[in-house]
Amino acid sequence: MSTRPLTTIGFDADDTLWQNEHYYRLTEEHFIRLLADFADGATISERLLEAEKRNLAHYGFGIKGFTLSMIETAIEITEGKVPSKVIAKILDTGRDLLSHPVETLPHVRDTLEALAGKYLLVLITKGDLFDQERKLAQSGLGDFFDAVEIVSDKTAVTYRRIFSKVGDGPERAMMVGNSLKSDIVPAIAAGSYGVFVPHKLTWVLERVEEPKEAPRFRKIDHLGELHGLIDSLG
Ligand SMILES: [Mg+2]
């Protein structure tokens, strides 16, 4: 076992390594247009978010749950009168989301390349299993990772388990991601560093206060700053 203070780095995937929320927003705009005869955009968005919140505990995170929430919202908003043609279009738009192009964010490849081999790199992501596997394969980033963990939720228990299994425990690990709620706060609670890389589009349910007082909280503008940050930890 190494005696280095940091041996393992976890990376979130969606909106940390590649664009994701952008495609959800486009899908939601399409969904709003499909229901334009029944309600205004703000109402539809609000009802959709409520359905998503209700359904997280049943379906988990990802596109399949999002598609079911769109259908449920369409039924509610039209008081059961939504035409089957519209339901078919909602299913199509959900399927389109499963095949969107994978657009890697700036500095991602160079950073992973520089860190691979020096640290154990582990991809830790929520979402649909098929979808995340597809995106990882298409991103061409898979070889940089020593392990891939597709999980149903990200809690302190999740990080403790993964960093103990893959690395030398959470105290010698760091989690890097765009969600304060899923990537940063629970990783810090597990005893790891939490490095927040904000993305201009972040799902409203992933937003919480920055844990500014936490000694292991860090924030960078983009992944290009990660290597320098790690060096500064000694
Ligand atoms: Mg993310």
C-alpha cells in the first residue's frame, strides 16, 4: 500500500466529463412544444419537475425515468386527454436522448491522460446503465479509468465503499464533479476531498450550498486546473 496522501481520484461523468444537461433541456423544450395547446411552458416545466421528484425513488436517475415522468405530466396536464400520437412523440424524444452525441468537455482528455497511471482513476456516475456505458464507450475515455461504478445514488456510504474497494480508503481519495449535492457534499462527508467544477447547466435538484467551511472542499473553473490543484496538496 502506498503512503501518499492522495492515491485515488473519482470523476463524475455527466457535465463533468461530457455534456448532458444540455440535451435534457432540449428534450424538455420539445416536450413543452408538444403540449403547447394545453398549458404554458412554465407550468409544464414545473409539473414535470414535480413528477421527476416524485419518481426518483421509484425509477432512479436517468432517461427512462425522465421519459416516464414526461408521460405522467402529459396525462396530468391534459386531464387524461393526451392523444396517443403525442405519447408516441414523447417516447421518441426520450429515445433520441439515448442516442445524443457524446461531446467531451474542454481539458478532460489531457487531464485524464496526465493523471492516469499516477493515481487510481474511477468513474462514478448515476443514470441508466446502458446509457452511461454507451457514453463512456463513445467518449473514448474508458481506457483512462481503473474502475467504473454506475450507481443508483451517490451518498457518503457510496463513496466510502467505492474508495475502500478501488483505492486506499476515502481519506486518500478525491471526488471531482459538477454536482454539489451528489459529488461534493457526500464525498467530503465520507472523508475525501471534494473538488467542485461548476457547469453552467446543472439540474435544479443537484443544487445545494457550497460547503465553504469544509477543509477538504475545493473549487476550480475547469478540469484543466485539476492537476495544479492536486500538486498543491503535496
Ligand atoms: Mg454530473
